Amino acid sequence: MAQISALARRALFGLTAALAAAPFCAAPFVAAARPIVPAERRYDSYAGVLPSCADPGVFARIRSLFHDRETEFWKSGLEIVNLGDVRETGFRSQGLDYIPRRYCEAQVYLNNQSVRPVTYSIVEDAGFIGFSYDVEWCVGGLDRNDAYGGYCRDARP
């Protein structure tokens, strides 16, 4: 009789463990099955309209932020003189239900006569208090604290 109750306890324990683990095993399938709602159709919607990679306002923003970082934090004296070889590498690459982003790559010409790659993304409604767009950028070889990973890999789509 004691053996039967021990077997019953094991079976009950196994059933309880299986039922407790079931939601965790099914979690990846549930997440993949959610409906995709484009960001333009949300309650607080996005327009999906972003400036191009070669927009002068985008270049001015990168140049200004680079100047601030290099003079105030690193004290290197580096300045971006020009931007060239601009190309788009992705638009809304994460999917329609995320904040619209345009990913770009270009070459920056610095005042020390060097040319470096820059990777940047233009993000909708990420500016001051959610007005306008903002630019997240990384200059290859000058990401001294590796905020975007080795040679700006995390700034790419």
C-alpha cells in the first residue's frame, strides 16, 4: 500500500511540474502569434514620414552632437567638416509595429584630414519632448566607450 501511495505522489508531482512549466514552454509561440498593428494605426500613432539620409538637417544634427561630445567630453578638438557617400541601409527594418526608423551609413570627413564611417538612424518623434525626429549616430573608431559595440555594430539595423 505504501508503494502505491509513493507512485501516486510521484505521478502527482510530475503532473504538477508539467502543468507549471507549460506556460513557459508555450511563451515563444504566443509572442509570435500576436497581431501586428502598424505604428500608423495606434491610438498615439506615427506618420512614418522621415527625412532622407542626405537631408541637411540630419547632417547638421550629427555635426552639432559630434562637436558637443568631442569638445566637452573627450576634448579632442575633432570636428566634422563634410559628409559624403550617403546611403540608406534600412527603413523600418524591425517591422511595421515599431517606431519608424531610417538607417543610414556615410563617410565623415574630419578636420584632421581623416575619413571615417558613420552609421546613423533617424527616429520619428524622438526629438525634444517628442517633437520632430532625432538622430542616433556612431562614428566608427571614435566610439571610445563602446556604447554601440565594436565599431558601431549595434547602430546598424
